[in-house]
Amino acid sequence: MKSKSKKALAQKFVVNNPQLWDVDSPTMYKAITVLENDGQVLDQYETPFGIRSIKFEAKKGFFLNGKSTLMKGVSLHHDGGLVGSAVPKGVWKRRLQALKDPALMR
């Protein structure tokens, strides 16, 4: 049976004592949404998410989970160097790790 009607659904849930997502400890959770009809699973979707707080203060900077955090970044655009646009994940991982530890770029 197909329906052309649409309905919005709002859900609320509580994560007791969550481990906060942080750059040094990127704890992730997974919400699983299941659509059922008369006990039969019609569809299922997994949504990964992290829990953290962020705040920007004009004269104090960026705060992640209440802790002053320096933000560093680069402008890579479409720059995969010798590997072109088909950049293996390991290349990006090394570059991001180098932002946290500049000694790796020597």
C-alpha cells in the first residue's frame, strides 16, 4: 500500500552521561531510525553524531566543551599533490595529524 501523504515527526531522546566529542577523543554515537508497519521493518537509517558544546567569544576566541581551543587549518582546495584528485584517505589523515603535531611535516 503506497501513500502520498507526508507527516513530520519530532523525536527527543536523552543520552545519560555522554562522552563529549573532542579533537583528541572523537567519541561518536549512532542513532538508528527504524520505520515499521505492523511489526514489519520498512526502512532503517543510521545517523552518526557526536555530542559537544561550542562557543565563540569576540575577545576570547573559540571554546570546545568549555575549554579554550586554538583552531588551525589550511586551504587545500583541489590539491592532492602527486596523487591528483584521487587522494587516498591516508594522505588526508597524515596532513590533519601534521596540524596537531608540526614535527611530522619535517
